[in-house]
Amino acid sequence: MRKAPISFLSHISRHKPQSFAPFLSRNYISDPSSSSSSSSPLVSHTHLKPCGKTHVLFFIPNQFRKNPFRNMNTLVERPIQLSSRQRKVKQKAELEEAFESAKTTEEMLKAFKDMESAFDEGELGLASLKLGLKFDQEGEDPEKTLSFASRALKALDKDDKPSLLVAMTLQLMGSANYNLKRFNDSLGFLNRANRLLCRLEKEGFSGEDVMPVLHAVQLELANVKTAMGRREEALGNLRKCLEIKEATFEKDSRELGKSHRDLAEAYVAVLNFKEALPYCMKALEIHKKQLGQNSVEVAHDRRLLGVIYTGLEEHKMALEQNQLSQKVLKNWGLSSDLLRAKIDAANMEIALGKYDSAIESLKGVVQEMDKDSETRAMVFISMAKAMCHQEKFADSKRCLEIACGILDKKETTSPVEVAEAYSEISMQYETMNEFETAISLLKRTLAMLERLPQEQHSEGSVSARIGWLLLLTGKVQQAIPYLESAAERLKESFGSKHFGVGYIYNNLGAAYLELDRPQSAAQMFAVAKDIMDVSLGTHHADSIEACQNLSKAYAATGR
């Protein structure tokens, strides 16, 4: 999911657009010399990432368009003597014309500097907005983007009356601050843009103009909240994005298929596989209908569906979808995607107890990998997992050592992927009862994640595991701060009723009970029970266990 600024026609058309323009890709501003448009491809995530730039093509409404002089000639052969006022009007019109016809950033900047000598700052609002959008589209200088966006906002935001141009400028301010990692500032501008657009909708402003900007704002909000670790809130913005597209595009269009898959991936990122399933199934249905069974999009849908089924512990169905995906990826020659799909398949076989088959598959895959790639490290981690299940602990540890040797060199360049791998390796050591090694590796992982605000959810998960292992090894007092920190991080990321938060409170209850603090334990178990009843249902085994733990705590208090 990368961020989402608005792209729009930088030339001024003389004709009002006849229909709502399609959402196009992030890095697009139309050629000033042409009224046609094209788009650039968008890439999302096998490893789940922020949303791609919004697909939006924005036409500036007629009331905001300029009408510079196009031809100063007259039918009279002798030149007309213009007054001083008329000469200034003509000069301004020519400067505007030069700015509108500029194609490159350099040409636009030169034309803008020429305009600065003839126009008041308040008259440069629209030109400043266009330059800001141009810099944002190129994505190389967010400081300049912010500078022009700030000038545009100062010029355009003159009263409390809702304005579409002000909403666009606020969205651009949000985008620039996002690129500069000023997430709180970005959130403030985007929330204000969202409120303005809602007012415009209520006041009957044309939906053809409002909807593209609203989509851009919602997608940017999702990206900012994801970067701040507030993934559960981000899902609400992504659902709104899908609603806007459903109201805009034809039923079962390819764009809707992509949007359904993006939302499914977002649910997978918060481990909500049940909610992810129908969106992924809809994406698959649309892509099969529009592109056929053997399209790349269908292959990506099936691979994601395999991940979802794995999360739902439907491993046979997961493997079936993965194998169908592999056939298509192989036919299209997508070797890197195919290798990742093979690793996924091996992990599914491990879950099904087919350890020898998984190991053989992974031995084949590792031969095709670059020696120092993170993906090769993941292959050795999967091999270690299979060998661990076979109780070949010495072989398993050798595989983990090879993986760590690769990952050590990647901590700076790929911190998210390395942290994820270290977390997986620690689980293997935990399985082999090597608890001190597991805890040490998790603390190393936590130190990396604390420097990555967008990985707050992972930070919470790792902190929870450290707390659990410390509790397991009798270091109860040390476990409590890790568990308390984990609860706060995961509540911010996934919401207060997520089942993961419930497990942490259950462990906190156990810790307090171990410290002979039954009253505190009862409070923690009560919170855990409430969360699990909501997230898992009252008849789930873990909900029942939380209820039993609460009973034990009450008994310890004499109740």
C-alpha cells in the first residue's frame, strides 16, 4: 500500500468533461500538450505493504479554470494602442499561457517564476497547487511539494466556505507530510480535507468532481494510519475506498477486482482471515470473468487465497489454490513469484505433516536462489521447521544458523523482512526448548522494530512473545512490562477486541496470579474473557479457558 496523492489534468481544457474520469495510477499527471491520458502500473505486495497511490484522474471544475487570451490579433491592420491596464492583462494572460503549456518540471518552474513578478501571491494559488502536484507525482522532493502546497493553501483557503481546491491542497499537504514521515501532521491535513469533502457532498457539489478527491484522501488516510500502526482504523478507510470505486466503475470491472484483493490483503495483515476470504473470492471471481483462468491476476488471487486458507487452518484447500497458482505463474515465466509460491506450498505441506516432501521441494528451490538473498534465508527457515517436526534438531539448528548468517548482513537494508525472519527463527528455537536463545533473538528483533513506527503491530506481537517466554521460564516479574507494552501496542493496531489482545490479558492474569496478586489477576482474566467472548465466541476453547482462569482467580480472593 504506498501513498496516494491526486493526479489531474495539468492543462486547461475548454470543454467540460462528459463523464466521470477513471481512477488512474499514482505517478500520473497528463501531458499538458494533450487532452488524452495514460497510466502507469501499480505494484502492491507479496509481503504486505501500504496501499498504492490512488488511481485518480482529476478534472478541475469549470469555475476554477482560467481563460487566458488565445489570440490578440484583430481584423484592423494598424496596431491598437493598449492602455497600461490592458497591457498588464495581456502580460498576465501570456504568462498564464506559458505556464499552462509547460511540460517538464523545469519549464513549469521557470514559467512560475515569471508569473511571480506579475501576480500577487493570492493569485498564484492554482499554479502553486499544480506545481506541488507535479513534484508529488515525481516523488523525489517532498520538501518542495510541501512548500508549494503551503503557498497554495495560504492563497486558496481564505474563508470557511468549503472549496474543492482547498480539499485538493489539504490532500497534497497530507501526502507531502506522509513522505516526510510527519504522520501526525499528515493525519491532521487529511482529516480536514475529508471533512471539507463531506460538506461539499451534503451541499450538492458534483459527485464527478468530489469522488476522485475523496478516494485519494481515504486511501492516504489508510496509508498514514498503517504507518502509525493503527491498522484496524485503516481498514475502515480502505472499505470506504472500495465503496467509492463500486459507485464509480462498472460492475465486475478489473479495477474492482484489484480493489477487492487489496482489501483482502489488508485483512490478512491484521490476521483477520475470515473477513479476508469473501473479498479475495470476489477478486478471483472478477478476474476469472474478465481475464480468464490463466491470467496473472488470477494466479495472484489464488496465491493469496492459499495464505488465507492457511490462516483458517484449511491446509488442503490452501495447497490446492497454491498449486493452481503455480501452474499459471510457470506458464507466464514469473520465476520470482513462482519461487515464493513454492516456498508457500512447502510450508503448507509441513502443516499437513508431509515433511519429507516439503524438504525435497525446498532443496530444489534453494538451488535457484541468490546466495545472499533474504528469500534463501526463508527457505532454510522452512527446512528447519520441517526437520524440527522430525526431531532432527541438529540439522534444524544448522539450517537456522545458515539463515541467520544471511540475515545478519541485511538488517540495515531490509529491516522489516529480517525482523520477520528472526521472529520465525525464534519460534523454531522455542519448539526445541531453547528458550534463552529464542528470547535473545526476540529482543534483537524488538530493538529493530522499535525504530519502525509502521511496524507497531509486529512490535506488539514480539513483545507479547517475549513476555510469554519469560513467564514460561519463571521470570514472572520481568514478563509483566513486556506483556503490558504488548497489550497497548496491539490495541492501537488491531482494536481493543482483537483476540490477540485477549491472549495477552490472559497471560497477564497468569503472571499476577503467580505473584500472589489474585485481585489484579481477576481483573486481567475478566478483560480477557470479555475480549474472547466477542472475538472468538463464548463456546470457543480459549474463551472457556479464560472463564476457568477467572474462576480460579475469584477462588483465590475468597469469592
